[in-house]
Amino acid sequence: MVDMDPKIIDHVLSTTRSVRLRLDFERPVDPQLILDCIDIAEQAPTGGNIGSRRWTVITDSRQKERIADLYLKTAGNWMIHARERLAGTGHPNEKMFNSAAFLAENLAKSPAIVVPSIIGIHDNSGRPGLFDSVIQSAWSFCLALRARGLGTAWTTAILAESDELKSVLGLPSATTEIAMFPVAWTKGTDFKAVSRTPSREITYFNTYGLTFENGPDIPFSFLNGPGMAVEVDVAARREDAWSLMSDINFGGKFSSEFVGADWDEGFTGPEIGATFTGRNRNEHLGDWTAKCVIDVYDEGWLFGWCTGDISFPGARWRYELIDLGGSIRIRHRVILGPGESGLTRIIAEKPEIESKIIKKRLLSLGQSMQMVLDGMKDQLEG
Ligand SMILES: Cc1cc2nc3c(=O)[nH]c(=O)nc-3n(C[C@H](O)[C@H](O)[C@H](O)COP(=O)(O)O)c2cc1C
């Protein structure tokens, strides 16, 4: 039996990066190594257990040049332009375009270019498992390369010119290409894991949107730090969304539960520690106000507050703006507890249905939160 060391496997899984600047174009790659990686990749699951994946490995210089020209035409030239436009701006995508443009300029130098494909057309024609039988295999290929000191970048831009790509490679018309991988040895192997959203924030238990800071127990309890997340994609500029949010009353414009808010006396500007009073209305809970204090703040990106004591909050609320490159995503979250709130008082009255009370409250909050996001979207896009 082979000893499986999760540490090594997890390392490969979390450090298989898009390698472009560090591809070694000088060092030849033995085709057998690529075939070995394809053998590994072919172990991936396949719908109906039907082997329909086909791999094209391009090593001929003339063929590589034709592919590189096509890549420039589909997106490469645009990437080069984007690199020039973003150079020195500190834009979140500056580094990525620097690397993407480099690949576009040098693709033909790759020792090999690999195009995984699948027999069949991905046209929603009733075989949903077909397309889904190649993605996981292509990713296994990337991991197998990484495990051997080789590298690649998952690229798809060239697929926009599928007919021309097919004609260069001689692919049958009833075949779907999935990606294009430049393959080379990497300069060094010390790639790092990157920062991604923690699983607890994007994993929902039993119902979409329900998050937990720990556990959750079954049935879940208030001590699990239950929360709700809603989001909306908006065709607008981040600056405009931020400016809409700079009015502390904005939630009240769009929701029936969050009626409004007023900065407390002495307010000098939105910053951590600034306090305001939120006004709320709910058909079951009546009217109430909540003392709020800003507990996270990142100008232009993140705005959050908690109710009650900052070190033992009754609830934590967050608005986050995410750049999607041309549009934005607004993500709105609430995390209940650990301190007291109206909810803890209701739970204290009927502890035997704690889980039910929490879920009902979170779903109702989620509806109000979604109303605010939908209202923001309407206003920003309108
Ligand atoms: C579906 C998909 C398509 C992509 N297409 C391209 C592409 O055409 N060209 C390119 O240079 N990178 C492409 N990438 C790579 C991403 O730009 C890359 O994943 C991103 O820069 C993050 O880097 P990381 O993979 O190292 O985390 C693609 C990635 C995915 C998942």
C-alpha cells in the first residue's frame, strides 16, 4: 500500500498556479513526460465511464507559431494593451496582465502546447455529463505537471476562435476543445498558495446563504455563530457603489426592515469606532433601534459594523465590494452573536426550538438584505 501524505498532496493542490513568467522556454520537455501526465489525467471520472477525451500535443515550431498568432488575435493583443494601460497603476489585475501579456508574446517558445478536447459538441444538447468529463481531467493534468516540476497556465481565450483552432490542429468538427496549455519546465518550483475566500464564508449549510463560524452542530445552535450571506452582481463602477453606501441611510431606501440610520453626535467621518443608531421595523418584532459601531473599514472596498459591544457584539454586518473586471459584486453578510440581541431573548424563551428560530430569523434577514442589494442594483444600473 502506498502511504498517502496529505501534506504533500495538499501542497501540490494548493500551489499549482498559473505559470507564465516562470516557464523555462529554453529547456526541452520529453514528450513521454507529457504522456505520463495524460495517463494520470485519464484516471479522472468520466460520465457513463465512456472514454471520449482526446489530447493534442503541439511540438512542431510552425504549428506553435500558428497557435501563437491565433492566441494574439483572440485575446493576446488585448492582454498586451491591458498590460500597458495598467502598468504602474497598482490596479488589482496589473500583475496578472503583466504575466498574461508575457505569455501572449512568447507562446510559440513553449516546448509544447497541449489542447485537451472531447468527442462531442458542447451545445446543451442533452448530454450535460459530456463536457463535465474533461475539466477535472485537464486539471489533473496540470497537477501531474506540477508534481514533476513542469508548469502551465489554464488558458481559454483561444477557444473564441474554435473553427480556426480546429483547422490548425485538424480537429474534427464534432469535437469540443476545452483549454490550451503551454507546457514547460518551471524556473524553480517554490510556488505559493494564494489568499482565497475562507471556506466558512462561501460554504452554506442546508440552505443557500447560511454560514457558521464553527461546527455547525446538528441541530445548529447560536454558539455556532450562524450567519447569512447575500450578493448581487452589478454592471456599475465600484466607486459609484461605494458612494451610494456612503449615505448611512442607504439601507432604509430599499428595505422594509432596515428603516434608516443616523450618525451619533460627534461624528467626524466613517472610521473604525464611529457610532450610529440604526432604526428597524419588523412585523413580528415591532420597531426598535440598535446601537452600532463600525468595526471593519477599508475605504472603497469594505464597510462593516456590529451591534452592541465591539468586543462582544450582538451581530456583525458587512458590505463588501468585489471587482469583477468591468462590473462589481456586492456581498452583504450578517453574523449573529456571540453577544445578546433580540434573537437571544427569543431563544431563551423557547430553547427547544433554537435551531428553528435561528434559521427562520436568518432567512428573513436574508430577504431584507437581498432587497437592499436589489435596490442598489436598480439604482446603480438605472
Ligand atoms: C476558465 C479559465 C480561463 C483562463 N483563461 C486564461 C487565458 O486565456 N489566458 C491566460 O493568460 N490566463 C487564463 N487563465 C488563468 C487566470 O488568469 C489565472 O487563473 C489567474 O491569473 C489567477 O492565477 P492563479 O491561477 O495562479 O491563481 C484562465 C483561468 C481559467 C480558470
